[in-house]
Amino acid sequence: MGDTIPISRGIGSCSPFHERPASCAGSDTLVTLGGMIGVAMYLHPTTTYGSLIPGSEYIRSLVRQGTISKEAQKRLRWFEYYRDCSDVSLTCRHFGISRPTFYRWKNRFDPYDLTTLEESSRRPHRVRQSETPVPDIERIRVMRQTYPRWGKEKLAVLLRQEGIQISGSTVGRQMAKLRKRGLLVEPENVRQAKLARKRRRKPRYAVRKPKGYAIKNPGDMVQVDTLQIILCPNEVRFQIGSRDIVTRMDVLKAYKRQTSTAAADFLQYMKKKFPFKIRAIQIDGGSEFMDQFEEACQKENILLCVNPPRCPEMNGYIERSNRTSREEFYEVEEVSLNLEEHNRQLAKWEYTYNYIRPHQALDYLTPNKYYLQWKKNQKAKCH
């Protein structure tokens, strides 16, 4: 259709939706920026649908300049189409809208005021008013300006010491409102420091799991997670575990520290232990799966998918593996305080799980037998 916005069929004619005002007789009307009815000083022809539209060039310029939103332009096309076909059902089918939607906007539409096609505000007429007293808000502002690097919880403690009973969340809300109104401005050096940190931040290699990503073969998706093990009050270990979603095969290794260096080392260990190529890894947002671990995945050309915050259910396979390790290994075995011996015990348990223990989800096959059966089926398909 282009940018032409037909409003009437010709000179002296009006929209089929509204009667033309008497004051408009004998003159050419058009929509002004303020939404009022004005008088055209000139007449520009347009060839859209073979019509002559009073002030059409001006109306086209409103659309080009963004005077009305894209949504309003879309609704205007409904009525252009309806003007030509005079069939509500056909118009609704053509644009994929319901009849109630069409009639709601038809009753609202005024061809002399294109702003009637804009969405009106849905904000409640009566909104909840802040219950925090104005003197308390002013005290929050002064204290934040005095200590610009202190957070809401620290400020709340100081305010309570002054006898103002207030929570950290309320302090945070009020500071946000003050910033929005321009009454609380961060010092220039603080703003520059924040911007510098933002510029230094490298974009992450890890991404959200692609929509429609197919998991059909072993190695298509391996979930990785960390399990904290407290052997005694002064001895904490971090078991990094992985589980292949298709075969349910596990690889486990314990470390003294929960770092990206340890996670990168586990990636190489995992590549050696799995009998298939790893194509994608799914992780939570743990810091150990950033930095060196991301670099290692990028170097190996392995897709790295990170889950949204607080969504452990998306890593359900490895979470179940962690539970099995707790119940069938750590609650049964006397785990050595020596790290090397601990990993030897863990390797023995890993072998038991992958090669001996029947897995209910695999129809009581072991993960290794299931993998061998899958390989056999793949060869049969090829032949």
C-alpha cells in the first residue's frame, strides 16, 4: 500500500464511519499534529485505490515522521481495506483479527483524528500511594548522597539506628524513585567507574539453549553441575559431574576449589571419559562455568547453553545424578580425606553406575549397554 493513508473517497466526501461536521462543508479537512480538525491550504492528489484524498501528502508525512505509531498505522490499514471491500468478515480474515477487535477500534476511530487509533493508557485511575513519610524519604536521599557507594541494606541499618523503622527493600524503592525524578544523582566519578566496568565486560560465549535444538544422539546435550561435599568441618570438596541426556552416562571428578580452572580441567577429563563426541553442554549460572571454562568450550567448538537464574529444573538430569551420588556413594562409602584417593573411589563408583547398575529410565539397561544398543541400531539403519 505504501505510505499513503486514504481517509475519504474524494473531494468533498467523508469517511464511511463518521458524518462530516457541518463546519467542514465546502472545505478540505485533514488531521493536524494536535489531533484537531484543520483546513487544507492545498490539495495533493494520490493514486492509491484511484482516490483523491484532501491533504493526503500531509497525512503521509505524519506516518513517515512517526507521528502515529506502527500499531496505529496497522489499524489504519484495516479501515483502508474495509473501505474498499465493505466486508467485515473478509477484513478480519485478511488481517487475522477477531470481529470484536475490529468493531472496538471501528467505534473508536475518528478519521479526522488519527490519534484515536493509538492504545490508550491502562494505568489505574487510583494507584497505591507511598506510605513512607516525606521526612524519611529526604533522609534517605541525604544519606545516599553522603555515602554514594553504600547499598540499601547498609543505609537501612543506619536509618534504624536513627529511630526510623524501615526495611532495605523500602530504601531501595525510594532511591529508585528519587533517581527517576532526578533528585538523586550519582557522583560523576562513580558513574564513570560503572561505565568503565561495563566496557571491560567481555560478552559471554554461553547462550540460552536455542529454540528447537534437537537432542537425538549421545553427546547432543551433556548437563554439567557442581555438588558441594562436606567430608568434615574443615574439609570441603566440590564434585563436578556431567550426565549425557540420551544415554544417562555419568562422568565425575572431585576438586578442592570451585573455580573455572577446575571446570576447564573437567572438560578435558570428560572428553576422554565419554565414548562419544560432546556437541553441547548445558550449565547453570555458576561462576566456575565462566572465564576459562567458556574459553575451553569455545576452543573445542562446543555449544555452551546457560540456564536462566533460579531454574534448577532445566538441569534435571544432572540434579538427579547429584542425588544418586549423595545417596549411593557419599552416604555409603567412607570417603578418603586424600583428594587422589577420593577420586579413585569416585572413578570406581562411576564405573559401577555406568557398567553395572541397571537404570530404570533405560528399561533397566546400564548406560553402557544402552549406548552399545544405540550404536548397533545406527549401523542397522545405515545398511
